Amino acid sequence: MTAQPWTIERDASLADAYHLMREHDIRHLPVVDNGDLVGVVSERDVHLLANVADIALTGVPVTEAMKERPFVVTSDAMLDEVVAIMADHKYGSAIVIGRDGVEGIFTTIDACRALAEVLQRAVAETMGLSSDALLTHPGS
């Protein structure tokens, strides 16, 4: 999970969203209204409007591309359940919400990292190595 992710206000433009994504090398932005989650916009959403629909991003509000009901979880959600739901529904991200609003974002990249860690531990256990040793083991 990325803690304290970048967010964008609902009245920002798609150009602002695009620049924020490029500047911070991210693909999902929770959309907020005075700190309250109102949606999520993805890099793919922005590209579809810009390239397929041939819409200029400047002056178009982020609300034109955002998904209004993003997949939301709490920080105590079980990882296996979150990943299963993401896979079943083809969600690219889960917004982690807490008492103070958006606390994090869990993306498919985070899921891949978690899977890699689990697999590395399993291989290390099978080989009788510590998982730290496996990361530096020749041939890994």
C-alpha cells in the first residue's frame, strides 16, 4: 500500500491530474472534495478521454473521467480478500479509508509486490534459506 497517496480535488482539471500522475509516476488518483473521497481517476481514464475521445484536458474537470464509487477498504482489511475482490471485478486499485479520510491506496502493482514476497518466502523455505538470503542468492 502507498500510505498518504497523492489526491486531487474534484474541481481540478484533467490536465492537472495528468501532470500530477506524470510528476509522481502514479497511475491512480483518489478524487476528494474538501478531504472527503468522491471518486478515483486513473491514468487510463485520462488517456481514453484525451486520445480516443480527442478531448483537450485543460478546462475539463477531473469529474468527467473519475469513477464515482471506487473500491474502498479499511487498513485492517485482509489482503487475500482485497486482492480477490480486485481480481473478480478487475479493479486497478483499492482506496484505503480511515478516520481522517484517504489513508492509502493499494494497486495491482502492490498486489504483485505482495505476491512476489510470498513466493520468495516459499522458495526460501523450500531451499532451507532465509528469505533475506534468497534475495541475494545467485540465480534468484
